[in-house]
Amino acid sequence: MPEINHVFRQPEKRPSTVVSDAFTLICLAPLLLLPVLWLRIGLNFGNMPLNVWTVTFHGSLAALFALYFVFWLQLNMFETLKYLAVVGGLTYIAGNRVLRAIARKRKSILE
């Protein structure tokens, strides 16, 4: 019986680095424009209480984005879900406490 030799197909051509870099810059341009527009409309941090829960909420949001980035690089879905349950739960609790504090502050101002 003759030996079967498998021939792999030729890999598809990739775009040049100039095209890839240009697309990346186009995708990141709105993120560079965002702080400028925030300054233009005037950000209002007056409603945000400064307490442990606020810092925890924003820190856990940053941790969620970091987890998504690590998932993209190396984690599988099940490892990510395990970490997401912990960080997501913390984000939920901290966000609830921050919203309670904002509502309490707003209610005391209206009374």
C-alpha cells in the first residue's frame, strides 16, 4: 500500500504591520478623545461619596477589566469564570453600597 503524504494548505496572507497598526490606532482614538470630552462637558464628582466602598467598587471594576485581558492572553473559560465569580460578587456588593450612599445623600439634601 502506498504511503499517504498529507500536504497542508498554504497559510493565508496577513496584512502588513502598517495596516494593523493603523487599525489599532483607529480603534484606540475614541479612548484618547474621551477624557477631552469629559473635561469639555464638566465631570461631576460631587455626587460620589469618598469611602471604602467607592474605592473597592472602582478597584474591582479595574480588576474585572484586567481579568478580561488575562483571559484574552492565557486563561481558559472555566478559570476565568472561577475568578469572575469572586471579583463580580465583590463588584456587585461594593456597587450596591455606593449606590445606597448616593441615594442616602440625595435624600438628605431633598429633606
